[in-house]
Amino acid sequence: MALSPHHTLGAAPAAQKKPFVVRHADARAAEHYHMMGFDLYLKVSGKDTDGQLAMFSGAYRKHDGPPLHVHYEQDEEFYITEGEFLVQVGEEKFTLRVGDLIFLPRNIPHAFLTLSDTGRMVFMTHPSAGTEMLFKQLAALPPTATLDDAQKIHVANGCRILGPKLTAG
């Protein structure tokens, strides 16, 4: 008798999933977020993975990047597909280029800055937790929103802003 992969790994069987394709400039379920000047595209939702991970693609311009922040319940990975980025994790800084990947453990503050004229990265958060809601709520903020408004959204979604954006200097 053959066992499904779920039984082999000791996990509970999940509902049967179907494969899907999300094209380069598209987003899963039309979830495209424009926030802090850059664009994020949801590629794989937590709904697709039973909350195990969410995957996004980001398109950035020179000097784009989020402020220093921390995720309390999620690990992240950034995989660079175009351009060059400066990434700070804790006190360490790394310059990443096409093909580089960095693992960002939960509970360690991090930020990134786009060094090249344009850049793209694919990033994953796992478990998926509140990442999709965080981005959706941040994208809905009006241009007059304050840092306190953004902080409330971060805290409600399991993370916190800890400092300013990185600078190239």
C-alpha cells in the first residue's frame, strides 16, 4: 500500500491543490501592492500553502527599501533577480547581486536598500502569517499617513519598525 507524501512525513493530509502559473508582471488573485514607492506582487499566497509560506516579487528603483524592522513570527529569504542591494541583518551588512540569496531569521532586525538604478527580488516569508495583510494595509495608507500609522499596521501584523531606512553612505 502506497502512502501519500503527507502520510510519509507525518503531516495531516491537506485538500488536493492544483498547480498554477503566475506570469512575470502578474500577481496571484490580482494582489499587487504599491507602497513606500515600490511595487510588490503576490506570487504564492498563504492560502495556497495552508499558511506555510507566502512568496512575493518586488520591483525597485535606486534608494528604494523599507525602514529597519523586525518580524517576530516569520523567517524570510531574499533572492536577487536583477540589480544590486545592500541588506542589513542585525549589525551585519551584505551587498547582494543577481543570483544571491540571503536568509533572514525571525526576531533579527533587517532592512534593504536598492543600490542599482533598478532592482528585482523574489522573497518568501514563512510561515505566511500576516505578510499579505501587512502589505495590503500599508498600500492603502494615504500619502498623508504618518510613521505612527505605519507602525500600528506593523504591530497588528506581527512586526515592528525599529529605525530609519538604510542609506548608501
